[in-house]
Amino acid sequence: RSDRGTAFTSHTFEAECKEFGIKHILNAVATPRANGQCERLNRTLLSSLAATCAGEEENRWDQSGKK
């Protein structure tokens, strides 16, 4: 589930969802509260990623935790 931002309505994004079997649902227009659960999860994931990457080089976040 996502808002109707261009990142989520592009043909590329739609193709990726189809390739991985993801059912993508768009929220209704002008209802930001509908995205609250996703936004909260994003905040939790970013917080966890920041803690995991603490002390790592800024541009190497993708390699954190692979030690």
C-alpha cells in the first residue's frame, strides 16, 4: 500500500511489483492517514538501520551487518 507519489505509479515500479508477485494498492487521494501504518514501519526500519550502521562509513550502509 502506498500513496500516489510518482515513485509508486511509474511503469518501472509496476513492472517490479508484477515480477515479484507484489499486489500494490494505492491509497485514496487526499487521505494521508491511510498510510500511517506504512509510515510507522518505515520509521522503525530507518531507526534500526541507523543503529546497525553506527560507526560505519556513511556511504557503506548496504554492507553493514555482513561481517
